[in-house]
Amino acid sequence: MTDAVTSDGNRSQQSLWQNAKFQLALLMALYLVLRLPWMLTLPLTEAPDEGNHFWVCQFLTTHLRLPTGAEVLLAGGPAEYGSLPQFGYIPNVICALFGNQITMPVLSRLGSVIAGLPTLVAAFAIGKEIFLSSSFMALALPLLTVVHPQLIFTQSYTNTDATTVSLASVSIYLIIRAIKNGLTMKAALTLGFLLGWMALSKHTGLSIVPALAVGVFASTFGRGEGTSSALKKIAAAAAVFAATCAWWFVRNYFEFSGDILGSRTMYETWSKILPRKDGMIVHPWPQVHQFGWWRYVFFDFFGLFGYMNRYVYRPAYIVYLLYVLSSVAGWARFIKFKSQAPDLRSMEEKKQERLVWIVFALCPLFNLAAMITATLLKITGPHGRYLFPSIIPIDALLLAGFFKLGDKFGKWATISLLALDLAVSVGSWLVYYPPR
């Protein structure tokens, strides 16, 4: 009888650990445990451009309207982000409404923490969709997003990145579902709204839209759907997208003297504080063709804190590079020998999987192309966190690459990478921003 009771108890515990809601609850708890300390102790001067972000958030909270062009120009340097999309601050504004002048900065940061939660939920759901045969990999994907050092940092202070990344992540989930099951009209309308909101949050998010468009075509025409039906869904998504965000760009055109995106106004305000040599502005970033540009992107993707001047222990970056190279090697090995591997799945299932990984690969490629373009146009420099709209595809590609080298190596690499991320996240906080 005792053995039977013990056996039932063990089965009950196992079923609890395998319960999706319980797993997600634990992930959310870990998410908050890792981010709240950063949120509470990170000095305002140690978060990139937070003062400029907070100016916009405070204006929106106080006036409950968008700033005019005249108000942004009058405020000068502190308002340099006033001409850029402001709707990524919605979670920050909602939280800040519950505070006063003293508590508003911290509550605004809480908005970024909350805004990042949909990224975790999307990663959890995508893991279940793409790693059907491995519960380990399915759970490892959201865990990688939870413990990612630079993502923790970015989701802990006032900015529009947290909202943008969540909108991108949920959009990617909808595309994955559509590739596997077909694009419904409801999903098309939702996708149009999410992408429209993303356009109103931060321009970097729009860089993955071409990759998502590939997914839309794959989930309609690629599945043999009729032209009329497919075009109706695509048109509906485009109409909702335009209705959601087009008005803002028209408004910006008139408020900022033809500056539809707002980036020219931002740059002109920011450039006033930049040094000059022989009358030419000296930008604080290397050129795209220089090694320093690419190194900075890499560092800032994995972990570069403070005002982009608090580095992780340098050998850690080399270890991160080894993880990336091993994953690339895994994919290269898979591509070379895939025809020799037995696969009992149907042709349709294999086609769907290929399309998913193609979309995943295109997301960071378009992200990176947009960043290169922005640097060449002298709008902004290299920032690894600008790749975060593609954080789930990147982590999924990294994870799958490990397992292309064998299950044993895949598990070892994944567990050790999670441990490294956790050590870097907690260690960097303890070194740079402990409670005082």
C-alpha cells in the first residue's frame, strides 16, 4: 500500500512538472526574479538614453497626448526621442499613471518589465510548436530568453524595445501557426494590428516584416490556397496595418517639416552634442567595414551594460562565440548530410519545417541589414539589442544547431549556455548594480 501511495505521489509530481501552465508560471517567476533587481538598482545614468526615453514617457503620462513638433524642438536634447514612434511606451505610461514625480521613474521601468512578458509567452508557445519531439528543447527555448543577460538589462529600464520585441515575438508565433495550419482571417487581422502597433513603437521592429511576409505567402499560396482567398487575407492584414499606423506618419510629416519617420529630427537634435573635426561630425561608432562594428554588435547582443561601457569579463565573449560557431557547425553538418538521414515524416510536414526555419533565418538577416543601412545613413550605430525583435528565431536556431551535432552534445551545450547566461546576468548585477 505504501509503495502504491509513493508511486502515485511520484506520478503526480511528474505530471505537475510536465504541466504547461505550471512550467509557464515557473518561467514567469524566474523572469521577474532576474529583472526586478535590475529595475530597482540600475541608476538612470547607467541605462542607454533612459533620460530621453523618460522625457517622452513623462510627457505622455502628464498630458495623455502626443507631443507636438514645437514642444519637442523647444525641449531640446532631453526630448530627442520625441519625434520617434511613442506607442511602445504604452505599458510604461500605464504603470507611471499610478505614481507621482518621485515614483514615476521606477513605475515606468516596471512597464518595460511587464511589456517583456509576452516575449516569454511567445517563446514558450513557439517552443511547443517547433520542438514537438523534444520537451527538453521546447522548454529550453523560453529559458534562453528568460536568462539572456542583455535582454534582462533591456527589459529593466524605460524604453520602447521591450514592447517592440514582444509585438515582434507574438507576430512570429502567429506566422509559425499559420505555416503549419494555414492563415485564418482572424490571424491575418491580428497580425496586421500587431505589426501596425510595432510600427508605432520602434522602427527596428519593421525590419523583420519582409521575413514575416515570406511566412504569410507560405501560409497561403504555399499551402495551395486559392488566389482570391489568399489575397483577401493579405489585403485585410495590410488594411488593418495601415489603419493602425498610417495616421502617425502623416501627423509626423506635418509636425516635423516632412520628417515622416522622425529620425532626421532626432539626429539633428542629437548631433548638436557630437564632436566635430574640420567642421565634420565625428560619430561615436566604427564604420561597417571595420571589425569593431561587428564586435560591438556581438558584445551588445549578449551583454554590454551601463551606458554601453560596462563589459562582461572578456573571456566570456569568446565562450559565447564558441557556442555560436558550434551551432553554425551543426547546421552546416545537417545541410551537408540531410539527404542521408532517415525521415519518416510526410512531405507536407517536412516542407512546413523548412519554411519555419527559413523564416527564422530571414528575421535576423533582415534585422542586421536594417542596422547596416542605418549606420551607412549615419542614423545610428551598431547595437546588438536591435536584433532583439529576432531573439526567438536566433535562440531557436542556436538551440537546434547544438542538437544537429548529436543529442548528447546538444543537451550539454544548452545546459552550459543557460548556466553561463545566468552567471553573467546575476554576476554583472552584483558587480555593477548591487543594492546600496
